Amino acid sequence: MSTQEDSGVPFEMCNGQQHLRLLELPSALLEQITSKRLSNLTLKSATPNSSSQTSANAVLCTDNQTYRVRQVQSSNSIYVLQPSETSPEDGFIPTIGLSAIAQCTATLELIPEPASATPFLKQTVPVYSGPESGTQLPTASAPLEKKNKHAILERAPCSLGEFNKACEELCVFEVDGQAWLPTASMLANVWKSIISGATMRSVNLGEGFSIATLSRIVEEDGHPTALFRAVMDRLSSNDIELMDDYAALSREKAVPWVGLVLLQSHHMSTEAVLLSDFLQDWQNQLLEDWRNNAKLDALKGKYSQPGNGRIVFDESGGSASASSTPAKSGRNNTRKWHEKFKNARR
Amino acid sequence: MPSIPLHLSPKDPISTIANPLPRVLQTPTGLAILEIQGTINLPQASPSESTIPIGRLVFPDYSADNPSSNTAWMKRVHLYVGQHQRLTGEVKKLPKAVAVIKRRETNDAANEELEIMEIIYWKVVFSSRPEPVGT
């Protein structure tokens, strides 16, 4: 050590090289790691046999954030060094040197990618369009094993937080360990059942009410309780925790949601509906003091008017807010999802 | 998409011996990054040797007594390769901190787990050609 100033630090190559990877940390993530505010990191990588174009991708997820992982090759030789003791041939005192224990030809970069799990869920979760959906599985045509939300999350290219958010948006529900994605018309039916049940029992949905009472009515109409709960989660006010037996629905959430669900269920059956018919239907499906809020403004970006006083569901104009809407046109989104991945591979 | 947990710290802390590097390059586990534009041609290694000596790393302007605010020494680092060549480089802050990741040793071979061994902020980089030196 005493001669270090003169002769420097011995540098050697370790014969048995380790397999290490270098991962660049964006400053936000670094800060989370070093301050120990982060409990959990998960690397999700596609398996070779996984479907379609998502296969080239890997993502790194925190609890509520997703980073796309990009491998960047370097033409430079990058070594990871570790202090090591070396015994010089002629000396007795071992000197401390540096040993290259690994060479890394590539660095992994992280690109923050606010991921919406919505398109993935639409691709993955079986569609629930009525009680018969449950009995159809598994059939010869759809021999899929049961998948609950947890199993789907394992495969989803996004974080837990983003996954849960999308599940709530889409009212994904679970029955007997199988997750389901309700169709827009299914949601519209559930809502009809809720609103008529509430009227019948004079339950004010906008204020606190007992879920159990309403749950029974909706169940009698043939809807799964879990689906009813999912709708309640979707529409309940943020400031009131949804407790076991108590909820209040938010006007800001419910009015546009009902409009959208209705418009979409029209979209699935017919091409276009008369605007006046639609608005009337919408208002009829709302609490009385919510009806004034049933304006087209609430559906901004989610519709288009092809003329003749008609309205159709169309979210192409609402790209900015598109990912935050419940139950959208699956076909449209599927395509976007692929495009997204195609871009990511370049 | 199978999920692989990435642990934020190593399960088995690396036992470190004294670190011969300047303080700014020292990390808790002793790991550091050295980058060379080019490759080191290694002699044929005899399998019995655990290491192959390459040369020496010298920080000519560094002194442990320097205040940490003095960074002038970072501009000059020498890597002597073998007997006759010398690379000149510098100590640089990495644009982004880099996590060194390895596979965690587990009993369960089916479930892969990864861990961050260390987070490194600085590197020694040699980007110029080697120059001949006499011995």
C-alpha cells in the first residue's frame, strides 16, 4: 500500500466472470430506491411464446409506475471492478488491487411509460355479456384456465397501481376465481337495475345508502354481486370510503359514465341513435337532481355526430382522455395497443 | 409476461476489503465501473490461475489529503496495460446512476430473482488510444 502513489493500483481480470447487468436509473426512481420509499420492483419480461407483438418487450414496475426497458449495446468495454487482494510473486504482504469481475456489453435503459392497462385488459379478460357467459366456460372453443385478477396482473405489462385503476375503470369483476370484463350493455343493464331498485326503495344514491339492500335487488335481476360491487367502486365518491355496507355515488363520475355506457350499448346494437332520443334516455337513467348534468359536454371526445341529428360513440377525437374512460370500443384500442408496441420495438 | 422480483439490496452483503480507489469512486460494496473505448487483448489464461494481471491503475494527481471539493485530479487517470502501453482517461460522473444487477442465489431454480448489488454514480473512462511507454 505504501507504494501506491508511485505504482498505482494493480489491475487484473478475474478468470471466472460473473453475469451482471447494468441498469440506468432515472433520477425519480433512484430517489425512491435510495430513500427506501420503494418496497418493490418487478421486472416483467415477455416469454418467447407469448402472443403477438408484445414479445420483444420487458418492463420494470414499481407499485404504481411502469418503465419500458431498453437494451443499449455499447462498443466500449465496460468492466465492473471489485477490490481484491493480490499476492505479488516476490513479496509477502498482499497488496490490494482491483479485479474486473464482469464485463457488460449492454446497458439497460429505463424509459418512463405511463401505462394504461386498459387495452391489455380488453385483450385478456374474457367478456361478460350475461349470466350465460359464466356457464360457457370452459368450453372446447375457449379452453382457458381460470384466471383471477392476480394471475392476469402477473402477465400485464404495467404496475399494480395502474392495473387496479384500469380494473376499476372497466368494472372488471371476479366470480369464482375468474375475472370478467362486462360489456357496455351489461353495465347499462346493471345500472338500470340499480336505478330502478333505488327508486323502488327510495334510496338516494347521491347520499349515503346501504349497499346490502341494493345488492339484493340487483342480484334478483340476475347480475353477479361482484359486478354490482365493481360498479359501486367505479362510481362512489372519492371522499367517502366505500365501506362494507355503505356508499354514496358521485355525480361527477356517474353522469358521464351512464351516458357513455348507454351510448356504447347503442353503438353495439345499431349504427347511430337520434341525439334527442339518446339525451332523453340518458336523463331518464339518472337521479332527478342529476338530470341537468346530462349534457353532451360531459361526453366530450367520446362521440361524433354523423349528421341527421344522430350521435354515435366515437373516441377517436378524445385521444387525451381516452384511456380514462370505462368500457370503450375494444377493436379500436386493440389496434392502438399493437401500434404502441410496434413503436416501442424500433 | 412472467414477473421477476428485483430486490433493492443484496441478500448476502459483499464483504469488502480496503478500497484502493479515490473516495469518490468508493461504494459500500466496493464495486466500481471502468470503461475502455476498445478492448483489452488478454493473454491465453491458464485455467489454474484465478486472475489474469493486466496492469496498474494510477491517479497521478490524487491525494487522499485533498479536500473533496478539489476535483482537478479527476481529469487525469492512467491505466498501464502490460509493460509497454498506457491509456489516459478521466473520472466522470455517470449521466444517470447505474444499478449493478445480478441473479439472486435461491434454492428455487424455477423462480428467478434479481437483486441490485450496488448503485454506482461515477466511472473511470478511457477514451483515448494507448500510447507506448518505456519500462
